[in-house]
Amino acid sequence: MREFYMTNNTSKIFFTFLFTHLAIWTLIPALTNQNLPLDTIEALAWGSNLDWGFNKHPPLSAFSVELFYIIFGNQDWVYYFLSQIFVVTSFFVVWKFSEDFFQNKIHSLIAVLLLEGIYFYNYTTPEFNVYVCELPFWALTVLYCWKGFKDNETSDWLIFGLFAALGVLSHYSFVYLLAGMDVFFLYMILKKKINFKCLVSLIPFFLVLLPHLIWLTENDYTTITYGLHRTGTGDQNFLNHLFHPIIFLGKQIGILIPFFLMVVLLASKFKTKFNFKDKKLLFLLTINIVPIILMFLTSMLMGVKIRTMWMTPFYLFFGVLIIYIFQSQINLNKLKSFISVFLILFIFSPFAYAYVSITKTDKRTDYPGKEISDLVQNRWDKNFSNKIAVVIGDEWRAGNLSYHLFSRPIWFFDKIPKNFDYAGGAVYIGNKEILKEVCPGIFGSIKNQGICMIGSK
């Protein structure tokens, strides 16, 4: 009966899943966290002082949170909601994409439900960051690239170029997807199965990227330097070229264990013949496997660490690939076991998140950001008549002030630019011993942090 219901109500089940996922992963962190996560506060700090790039990342994550701040203000649940909008949008795009690959809609449903077996798409999603920001653009880029190949419509190629640029503006790891797609482009060109209309996609791609490229040249390519620093570039020895890629592969296998457990429960056997003349299969391989191979080669050739979270969008279409390869072996009579494991993972993951959030009290999300901001505001009001216009300090402490203070002050990392014109006062936050020595205004200490206030009496 359950199998019959699923087979005949796939769309209803899919949209129920999307809504439930969005609701659960918005409510759980909103109810159990005292403060927004680090990367979200960081993006909000950048958003208060928007530019076409920042010291760590390109600008799209900051643009996204700042738009929601303009609409909703400093309500924590909004940014958990924003994160889930990005996640479920990517799920929906995967669903639409898969319709071209499966005749049976239940295969499309399974391809998306399998993603709940990968913790990138549940446990880590409350923290809106550059990797979550990539997700819908990764999915949309794949969708419109495929539509471009299939229909060769100018509009599809233009939209493909737009979403590809937005993906790069989310995080530079997006280029691994584009490199994988280039392999397919090359294959199609060699087979003379594509004309050069696809090149029109370069117009929106470079137009959208141009402001960021200009910013990069004017700021000494700081985001690229930061990315290389995060990999450990410069500290390698010969063994790094061996150990780092092996560690990378081990982590990917561990991440995918629940995913493949769910696949095993569905398949009656795992025998299949690869038809390398199958354009659909080749496309799925190039968008799923080639980017991972390229990331592995990056680690091996450069001897660098690959941060686990960088792989967040890489597996979005993994369910489509696996189901496409083994669809003839998928036994729909085994759906009961599959759904049981899916529900266990679907329920366990938010419970585990809530348990950790409530029981562990030394996390970033336990930081008393609002309390500190209220204390700063009270001291400010007792001493000065103007508003707090800027805050200076690292993205975490000063970013929390920028987010929580009523005046939404502009954030700067270490100093206010000489030519920056602002009306109001400034608050520095940081090491209390250092600030006490250099503060030209009123100094104070709040929660073991130094505060220097400079305003008008």
C-alpha cells in the first residue's frame, strides 16, 4: 500500500518533504541557538559595508543576508529561513532537472530524498555561508547547461551564463563545476553535436563578474590569497602530496556512507553496463565525478588540504547519477526499507543538532551577542548624544555588534578608511589590554572584551 501511494503521489510527497525540511531546519536552530553561527555573522558584517568582494570570499553571501536584513532586521530565525530557502530551492531544481532523465517520477523523488543521507544538506545548513549560498546556483547552472545542450536556445545559454557567474560570486570552488562542464563541452564539440551558439553564455558571465574582477585587481587578489592560505599552501612537504589526497578521499567516503546505505536498500543488484554513447550519462558523470576528481588532483599535485565544507554543493546531483545508472535494478517493492532509513535520518539529524545546541555551552552559537550589544548601547547612551555609526574589530565580535545594535553600524576590520565620511560615533571592540592603552575615548570592559567608544557629548 505504501509503495502504491508513493508511486501515485510523488509530487505531493516531494512538496511535503520540501516544506517539512524548510520548517524543521528553520525552527530547530531558531529555538535552540542563542546566537547566529560564525559564518552568518561574518556575512552580516560584510553586508553592513557592501563591496564587490571581501578579504575572505566573493560578495554574494553578503548581498543575500543584507537584503534579508533590510526587509526583516535582526531576527535570528530569518537567517535560518534564508539558508533553508537556498537548500530547498536547490532540491527543487534537482527535481526539475531529473524529469528529463527518468520516465518514472518516483525515481526523481528518490534522487532528491537520497540527499538527506548527506549531512551537507541537513545538519550543516542552519549556518548560512558561502557554501550554502552556492547551492541553488550550482543546481540552476547544471539545469540550464543541460537545457542549452538539449534545446540550444539562446535564452537558456544566457541564463546558464548568469547563474554560472552568480555561482562564482558565491565561492570560487564553483569553478570545479564549470571545469567539469568544459569536459562535456569539449566532447560535444569533437562529436560536432553542438554549435557555437553556446558562447553567448560568456556575455552575461563576464558582465556579472566584471565588478568583482575589477575589485580583485584593486585589492591585490586578497580572496584568492586567503583561499590558498586556507589550504596550507607554502607549508607542504613531499608527504603532503600523498596524505592530503588520501585524507580527502577518506572523508568523502565517510560522508557518503548513509547515502549508499539508502541506495543498497533500494537495489536488487548492482550490475550495469556503461554506454558511453549515452549523452545523459556522460553529462551526469562530468557534473558529478569530474569536479571531485579535479579537487582530488588539486590536493595531490599541490599537496594542499581540501576543507570538507568546500564539497557542500558537489553532491547535489549524486542521487540523479546513481539512480540513473542503476534504475533498472531499483526494486520499488523495497521502498518500505528505504523510507524507514530515510525517516530515521530525517528525524535524527535535527534531534542531534538540537541536543548538541542545548547541551554544549561553549559554542559560537552560545555567544551572548545581544547581551553585549545591549550593554554597549546602554553605556553609549549615558555618555554620548549621537548614534553609533561604525564598529571596528574582527568579523565575529564587531560583526555581532553591527548586527544587534539598533543603528546597524557599518563594520570595519581594523580601522576606518581616511576618506570615509560618516555621521556618528565609533565603537572599537577587541583585546582589552591593547584597547585600554590606545583608546582616545571612553574605555570599558564588557564580558572580558575591551570596548573603546568615541562619540559626541
